[in-house]
Amino acid sequence: MFKTALIYPAAALAEIAGCFSFWAWLRLGKSIWWLLPGVFALVIFAWLLALTDSEAAGRAYAAYGGIYIAASLGWLWAAEGMRPDRWDITGAIVCITGAVIILVGPR
């Protein structure tokens, strides 16, 4: 569980950075060279997610989804300068709660 708690935020950062590079290229008019680090970040994301302590990929991905949502709101604030509102924060709390239930629920 501890290992997964470290991997998920790192995977989220890699995925968001990778996806943002495509966003920057398509939507913000950045150079096509932005795609190179983006592809690299997405490869790192996939590798990290495969390292989680889960017996099933689907369960690992489901739990990761909650962390990704919260990390995306952090990106919104830190990288895009838009502060999440109370509904964003409430939604993130619900998602993280769901991720914890998936991860620690008795099997």
C-alpha cells in the first residue's frame, strides 16, 4: 500500500504532463517538439502504473483514477493559474475516498 501511495502521484504527474504537452501543441500553438517530452512522460506514466501493488490492472487503474482527478486539480492551480473551486475540491475528496476504498477494501 505504501509503495502504491508513492507511485500514484508520480504516475499522475507524468500522465498530466504528457497530456498537457499535446494540449499545448494543439490548443496553445506550441511547437510540435513539445510532443517529444510528452510521449516520454506518457511512457513513464504507463511504467509507473504497472508497478502498483495490485493483483488486477483494472483495480489499479480504478483506484488511480481518483488520485488522477485530485492531481489534475493541482495542475489546474499550479500550472494554469486557476484556483479550484469548492465543487472541484469536494469532487476530489469524493474521488480520493473512492480510491482508498478500492485499495484497502477487504478481498
